[in-house]
Amino acid sequence: MKNCILLIFIVLCAINASAQQYLLSGRITDQQNNLIPFSSVYIKNSTYGTTSNEDGAYQFKLNPGTYSVIYRVVGYNEKIVSVTIADHDEQLNVQMQDEVFATNRVASVYQKNHDAGDTIMKQVIKKRKYYIEEATSYSCAVYIRGVQRLLSAPKSLLSPAVRQTLDLDSNGRGILYQSESLSDLSFQKPNKVREITIAKKTSGINTAFSYNKAADLQVNFYQNVFAINGLSTRGFVSPVAAFAGIFYRYKLLGTSIENGRTIDKIQVIPRRGHGQYFEGNLYIVEGDWRIYAADLYVTNKMSNINLIDTLQIKQQYIAVTDSVWMPASVQFNFKGKVLGFRFGGYYNTIYNNYKINPTFPDRFFTGEILKVDTTANSRKEDYWASARPVPLTKQEARDYQKKDSIAALKKTDQYLDTLQHHKNHINYPGYLIFGYHASNRSEKDSLYIFPFIQTFYYNTVEGFGINAKITYTHVLDSLRAYSITPDVRYGFSNKILSANMYGEYRNDPFHNAKFFAGFGSDVLDLNNVGTRSLYFNTLSTLLSENNYVKYYRSHYGMFGYQREILNGVLLNGNLSYSSRSQLYNTAFGKFKDVKDREFTSNNPLAPPGTPPNDHSELFPDNQALVFAASAIITFDQQYETRPTGKFNLPSKYPTLTVNYRKGIKNAFGSDVDYDFASVDISQNNIRLGLTGFSSFKISAGGFFNNDKLYYMDYNHFLGNQGLTFDPTYVGSFHFLPFYTYSTNGAFLEAHYQHNFAGSIFNRIPLLRKLKLEELIGANFLTTKGNTNYREFYIGVQRLIFRVDYGISYAGNQKYIQGFRIFYGIR
């Protein structure tokens, strides 16, 4: 019995010893003992590795055994060191040798009158498609680490309070933001992706841009055009693109032998002084003609990128199998300057444990490209200390520790009380345009007061008026919340008081589900898709004597429900009952008289010249019971699943919307009897290579039963009258009158817009630095009785500012031409 127990004990000890892992760590330096940051370190004949941190320190865990460890970094010769892991942690410091590339290659070996680099890159480009297709699927583990730093700041703006809040030194330097994540990434051609984030940590204030999932940092220079999210609306030409020879020339800087392979160092040189091009070096495996490593960068001077001045992209490939190579690491380094503030940082990605062409279960790829585990954001520091493949620098560790301490302080009652008082302090200029938001300590209860410019108004129907509107929101738990929006409106001229309430109950964020209901009375726009806001209609009425918007009175009740029944299929339905009555102009005040202009009737169909106090009948008092439904179908809908719900992403394919509306006769005294149906197909931001992106919308439909309906039941269009317009929706017009084309018959409308994203102005020195985006577009509408309305326009925009010039035609006649502007206020 004793021998048996002893044997079991020995076996258990052996199993424990074999399962024990030990830490291999050290520092990587150059020949002058300077630390080398972000070196790739991995085990030969495997895909397990890491990188060094900014201080040149690296670490990873190994089982006992003997390993060949490969050290690689751009600018130095590859180094292979044999190390034995016994029964304790091992430290191995490595000194790298500066890369030495032989320059005795004779260009004529390749082609006469050409640099050898051009000839080598032609071979690489020929095999570009092969390398895109060589791995039909794979899975791997991904670690992403990002740091954003403030490098310097104007002394005049660095108050002690600012330095303390941002944890900056006296020179304005410090870490603003840190993030890291651990994920499992799976891919299958042509474009199926699924990533599961198992751990995620962020700290600080994100001031530039953030890449927190592997898909954001996928770098494939074998693709023709390489997009960099957040930095440019245009793509960048890859140096390995099929047509790269038009945009680049190449120079062979030398060759070296790395692990038995001949590596060519190729300088990438843009042929033009400005454009969406890379500069830097590519390292090519001769014979295989594949990318071994990349050290490329884009600059604001060359490409007019946003936010930053320089972005450097470094990439290391490793052989996963004898024929398949995959990225071992990708690094983004960036620097920039805004208003005297200099900032910089990096995002470092490590790929581990590749499996090539694995067998995925059926329905493994469902459109869910990212799933964040429910425990991902709650991992403790002991977990990160064990799982983190790249050690923190002293500064990074200190920053985490301090911000974690601050986070703990922010949970105290005293801090929450102070924070609540500070957050709820009203900013009057902000309230004027954006409204006012306040919440309690737990943020479960919040109140939003609508902007001042939407609260006080003037129109010719109500005169001066008040529209007091607030929204109260209560969060029940992480998945359920409801909101209530009461609205009180009073016109001082017609002395009509309206009061209504709208509410929503969101109970399933994973299916975009909600119940909604409303009831009360209101003064509504006869065009139910919208015309001008209260603010702009007030300005045009008082300053220009243009009372564009026409109103009617409604007492109503409605309720509805929406839910995504399948991924990419959202259904919405509602039933409403309303009692409608006509309104007339009662106020004719204005700040000044405008020559040859006077107010118009509140009846939009009244003929020109009708006096503004006209009381002609547009419709009699009536009641309407209406059922409306829609189905929004997004093809190949991709989405992210987080603990708080499902978040749909823009699709690469068009969205189809089917609408139906039924006027139900006689029920509850309803007067209406009609059936309306329409179909929309639309898509935004269709990337067209280097020339920007396009958007379009096409709609068609009509009334297949119009026995009884009134003007507000017509199908209306998003027109525009006046100098300002809202370009944020592609289905809008520049010059279309708000009411003239509203129809009770069939219609067809089409909209197209292309944003060149600076590809034209970038060629003009005086305009290049303005970073303007050029636009062209066209709108078309034909309805029963008003056929072939067309608009054509050109425009420029920068951020929220846009100016268009266009011309419109009604039938065969020119209608209106002129400028339209937008400056962020709707």
C-alpha cells in the first residue's frame, strides 16, 4: 500500500513538473547597448512568440526543454539563440547586429536600364494573387497594446489642475491613454471573420484614435488598396498593388542572408510628390518573391492624412508552414501636433499559435465579427500579469496603477457627489445649440432638455411660441431602459395649447427591440418627412419673409413595436389614430420688409398671389386609423456583440427597405381608405479605390388604393427651400419645394453622390493644406402630374462645413440654381 501511494505521488509530481512553465525574459540592445523597442521574439519552427516593449524588455512562458529563439527587428540582422529551460525562470539578454546588406548586386543580372529593385518588385507583384489566396482559412491568438502620449504642450495652457488631471510632468509629458486586449481570431475566405475578445483593458482619455480589435489592425500589402481607418477617407496604394509600377519606383539597397534565405532590401519611392502613397522599405525573400518584413510610413505632407503627421507601419512575417507565411507582428507608430500640443504613441499587435486551414463548425461564421466576453472588462491585474505577453514599462505600469487608484477614488460617495455637481452644471452657450443633460450619481436616471433654439420659435400660424420638451431616461439594468418625452407647445398668436407624450421601452438590445407609444395633441408639419426646423423657419420667417413650413393640428394616439427577427432583418409596425384639423395664418410680424416678397398662405396648394390670411380649404376635419409597417433588410449584416448588446456595422452591400401603410376605413369613425407601398434600396460609403466613395438611394412606390385620403396622408419628399440645407442624408434634395411634388399616386426618386475625398484638390498646392473634400451629385424625382424633376450639384466640405452650388430643372424648364450651405446646425 505504501509503495502504491509513493508511486502515485511520484507520478503526480512528474505531471506537475511537466505542466510547469517558466519565464524566459531579457532585454534586447544594439551594438552600442541602446535598447531596441518592439523586436519580434519567437520560437523557431513554431508560431509562438512576443515582442519587446518600448524599453527593449521581452518575456514569455515556456515548458522545460531546449529551444531555438529567433530575434528579428527591422534594421538589424536576424539572430538565433539556443536556450534551455530547466526548472527555473531564465534571463537572456541579446545584442543585435546592425543590418549589413551587400551592395555588389549587378543590375544587369535582371534587366538592362532598370534598377534591380524594379525587377525584383515585378516578380513580387506577379505572385501577389498567389499569396492572397495561399491560406484559405486560419485561426490565431491576438494581443493588441496601444499607448497614446502627450509629448509636449504650451506652457500657457498647462495649469497645475490640467497637469494633475492628466498626470503630466512640468514639460507637459505623460500617458494620456492605454489599452490592451487578448482575442481569438478566425478567418475564412473570402471575407468571413470572427473575433472573440477574452480580455480587455483601457485607461485614460482617448484623444486621437483607437484600435481595440484585430480587424482594425489587419495589414495586407498584397491587396491593391490599403485602408487606414480613422486617418483618411481614401485608400492608400500598396507598393505591391497590381498597378503599383504606375505610382512607385523601387531601388535595391542590398541583400543579406537570413536563416538560409536571401533577403532583398527594397526602397519604396513614390513617383509623385503628393498622393495616397507609402514611403520606406520592403524586405523581400528572393526566389519566393514574398514579403519578409515591411517598414513603411505615410505622412501628412504627402497624403493629407487626418489627426496625425506621420504614421509608420512595421510588419514581420514568419513561416507558419513550409509554404504559408503569416504576420507575426504589426506595429503602428504615430506622431502629430494640434494647436501646439505634440502627441505620439503606438499600437502593437502580436499574432500567436496559428492554425492554417482549420475545420470550423457549421454556422461558425454568422456575421458576428466581434464578440466581447462578458468578463472581458473585469479581468484583475493578476490575470493580466500572467497573460500579458509584453511586459509593461515602468512608466506604463505606474500610469495603470495611478489611474486604477483614481478609478477607485471615483467610486467614493464624496467624489460622486462632487462629480455629479460638476457634470450637471449648465453650460449656457452649449445649451443654446446642443441642449442640457443631467444625471444622478449612478447615471441610472438622466434628464435631457432640448436646445434653446428649438424651444422658442416664430411662425405665421402660431406667432411667437414656446415648445418645452424634455426626455427622462431610467436604466433598469444593463439590458433594459425606458424613456419618456413630454412636450408642451403654445402659440401666443393663435392661443392653441398642445401637450403630448412619447415613450420607449428598450428590452432586448441584442435584437434592437423596443416598444413605443405616444398620445396627445400637437401642431405638425403637413410634410411628414420634414422640412425646416423650428430654428431655421423662425429665421427665414422673421428675416426673409419666407414662411416655408405649413402646419395642421392633430389629436392622436399611437403604439408600436420593432425587433430584429433575423440578423439583418428589422421589422417595425405601429397603429395610430388621429383627429386632424386645418390651421390658418394668424401672425404676420417681421423684422424688416423684403422687396417684392410677402408671406404665403398656410395652404400649400393655394395658387401664387393668394393673400397670407387665406382661409381656403385644404382638407375638412377628419379622423384616421392607420397601420404602418416596414422591413429593413441589410444584406451580409456584420455586427459586434458586447455585454451591453448587439451593434450593427455598415454593410458592404445595399440595404433594402419595404414600406407599407394602410388607411383603415370606418373603424372608430376613421374616414381614410388607402393602401401605400414603397421599396427603397440604398448604400453609403462605397469605396472606389483612390477616388473616394459614393452613396446612392433609389425609391419607388405609390398608392394602389387611394379611395379616401387627405393631404397629410400623401407621400412626401425631403425637399429644401432657403440657403441652408442638411446634407447628412443622401435621399434629400437641394432645391425641391417642400409641398409641390407631394403625391397621392406613383413616384420614382433617385439620388447619387460621390465624394472625391481630396483626390482632386490634393494636386493643387494652394488648396492641398485646406484638406477640402470635393463632391458631385444628382437627384431625380418623377410623380403623377410633376414629371422629371432633376438636380445637379458640385460642392466642397471640411468637417461639419459644406458649400454646394447646383442647378435644378422642372420638366424641360430651368427651375432654380444657386448656393446651399451647411454648418452643422439642423
